[in-house]
Amino acid sequence: MTGSLIIAGLGPGADHLVTPEVTEALAQATDIVGYIPYVARVAERPGLTLHPSDNRVEIDRSRHALEMAADGRQVVVVSSGDPGVFAMAAAVFEAVEAGPDHWRDLDIRVAPGITAMLAAAARAGAPLGHDFCAINLSDNLKPWALIERRLRLAAEADFAMAFYNPRSKSRPEGFARTLDVLNDACGDARPVIFARAVSTPEEAIRVVPLPDARPEMADMRTMVIVGSSTTRIITRDGAPFVYTPRSVA
Amino acid sequence: MTGSLIIAGLGPGADHLVTPEVTEALAQATDIVGYIPYVARVAERPGLTLHPSDNRVEIDRSRHALEMAADGRQVVVVSSGDPGVFAMAAAVFEAVEAGPDHWRDLDIRVAPGITAMLAAAARAGAPLGHDFCAINLSDNLKPWALIERRLRLAAEADFAMAFYNPRSKSRPEGFARTLDVLNDACGDARPVIFARAVSTPEEAIRVVPLPDARPEMADMRTMVIVGSSTTRIITRDGAPFVYTPRSVA
């Protein structure tokens, strides 16, 4: 039997945000590969082997998945959110490029999902309704100087900004530096959205003006969205709506 | 009965990319509001009124939807892709802010969807696997000078770039200018992905080096993704994989 490898996005957490395409891929799979908490979201059944692995072994995990697909298995690599956004798809293609030639001819597909920034934006209103950028704040994979450079250029371009991985246990100081750079580069009180564990029972959304944002408002499960200079807040009973108008005069 | 307004993302086209949350919202709706081709994707049924409207009447459409929700109807505003990305969510919140105070207290929710850039990226590989930005190239809603400025700053930040609305009938020259600016600012042969009508029967994906990109490769149904300086192509039989590695040294 010809093997296949689907890199599938499970969305931010809730089952009602998983696409039918991904549900079908999981139902057809013989093997599920991924980080422990994501594999735990897949129900066990006869004929399905789960291969949970630890964090930070993305290339090993990708090679294992590719080997199984080459052996004729129907493999699904699971990511949270969208696999193409700071998740497993790039890791799999890195492994393909570095691997044996025959891996290039495998049936490899990416099944998109609801990525964290879009789930978070939806819960707050429409903060990404105008031009925006997405930056991974982890400096495991790039130098801090590049992150700072991108933050300053993004502020100069007046993008709204979505930050993935704002605060890791191993490098808690990075997000404090991010807030310092943004306060310096933006110099205003634009809204910052801290969206934790969106679509799960632990969901918590908090909106503060940039000068009031504090590093401890984010943890590893938090998505941070910083508005552009034009982002607006609509006050109301309960949580405000935050949105960025479509137009700039 | 208390009314509600859900701004729902239908994804790029295929039914298997519509989330269960959106499917459920459509099933519960009394009224569907949106641009003609998106409303046409919703099946008629007893008790459901369809309100299709023309392009470029987003604020009128939003007001109509808000009025019906205030009257106790269960209204769904449909967008293609994700409603928060260059789509209807920002328009609805603009109407809320400018409208009567009682609109602020309505039950308004955004149901995210698979936005075009993520569907296109998935079909090409993982071109958005590192930091990136999303820019609406339509200059109906902002001056061309701002678009050009953002393109140059995005190139300087070495973001991959996803372009929505690259080429409209009314302003065909804008995308030619975009390509000129990018060639000038990037000065290399990074890959450009033209992804037309992703997930529909008319889907067509084309990958060319930046200097070979031509305005006529994009139309109104095309999403354009330009790689960063690190984006790579994996050649193979058939369409290549395009991906941006997670790391920068």
C-alpha cells in the first residue's frame, strides 16, 4: 500500500474548530505523530498507533513520520493551530530536504487549521482587520537582535502584530524586552490583547493599553496581539470589542 | 427572543474546510447576510432568509445585519476565508462604533475560518513557517504610498509576505508597481507563489522566481505569497515544495 503523510492542524483547542478535512485524515490514519498534548487530543482506536513525543524534537519526529510514510503507513503529524504557522509543517519540509531523495516523492500534504492568532482575534473583535504581521518571539530559533529589528520595523510600518510564544520558562526576559522595544517604538497607548488558551475551558482574554502591559500577563499558552496606531476599542458592558478599521485615510 | 449576530468565515471554498462551529451557526440562523457569491454557498431551507448584496457595500450590509439582530433575529454575516482578515468583521465593528448605543450590547461573535493565505501556504508547502506579514494590496482603502512603504519595510524586516487582493479590475496597475518595488527592495530570486482559487475545482498553483513574476499571473481570485530571503524550494516530480525554515542563524 502507498503511504502518505498529512501534516494536520488541530486548531486552538475546541473540537468545533477542527476542520472536517482534519477529522477525516485522523479517521483514516494508521499512525499519529506529534507533541504529547496534541497527540492526546486524538481518540485511540483499533488499528491506530499513537506516537507522542516531547517538545523540541521536531526534526526527529519529522524523520520518524517520513520513514513510516515511506514504509506504506498512513501517517498524520498533528500540530495545534495551523501546521504552517510556527508549527510542524516547516520542520517536516526541512527533514524532507535533508533526507534521502525518495522522501521527495512521498504523498505529503498539509491540512490547514485555525491558527492561534485568528482564534484570539475573533474572541477580541477584529484587531487584525488591516495589514498585520506575525512574529515568533522565541529566540531558540533566531537571534534576539533580529527579533528586535523586526519589532521596530513592524512598528514603523504600522502593522498590527501577533506574537506567538511570547514567554517561555527558559527565557522569561525576552517578552519584557519586547514590551520595552514596543513602548519605545510606538510611544502610544494602543491596545494589547492577551488571549490565553482560546476556545478551551481555561480561556481568558485581557485588553490593556500598551504602557500597562506587563510580562507576567503572558505565559506559554498566551497569544499576544498588539494593535496598530489606528486600532480602536468599543467600550460596553462586559469585555470591549477591539478592532482595526479597514481604511487608512 | 434575543437576537444575535455571528460573523462567520466560510474558508477558501471547499466544504471540508468549513469548521463545525460555522456549520452549526448557519444551521441555527434565521438570516444570512453577505456578498452574493458567499451567500450562494449557503443552502436554502424553510425559516431561513438569504440577503445577498453586492460588493463594496460592507457598511450598509453591516448595518442591516445589526438592525435585524436588534430585532431579535439570529443573523449570520458570511465572509470567505476568515472574517477577521480583510473581510467583514472589521466592517461590522465600524458600524457598531458609529451606530446607536444599544448595538454595543448585542450578542456579537466572530467565528474564525481558514483564511486564504493559510490555505494557499498549505498547498505550496510551508512558505509562512517563519515570521511573515499580510498586506491587502487594494488601494481602495488606503493610499498607494502607504502600501509601498509597507512593502519596503517588510522586505527590510525579511518577512515572508502574503498579499490579498493583488489585482482588481479597476486598478490593474497596482500589482505591477508592487512587483517593481519588491524586485528593487529584495534584489534576489526568492520564490513567489501564485495560488488561484485554492480548494475549488479551479485551483491552480504556480511558483516562479521573483524576477519572473508578472502582473497577469494574478487575478481577483489569486492569493500571492512572496518568500523571505531564506525561503527554499524542494524540487521533485510534479509541483515543488516551498518552505521557509524555522531557524535563522
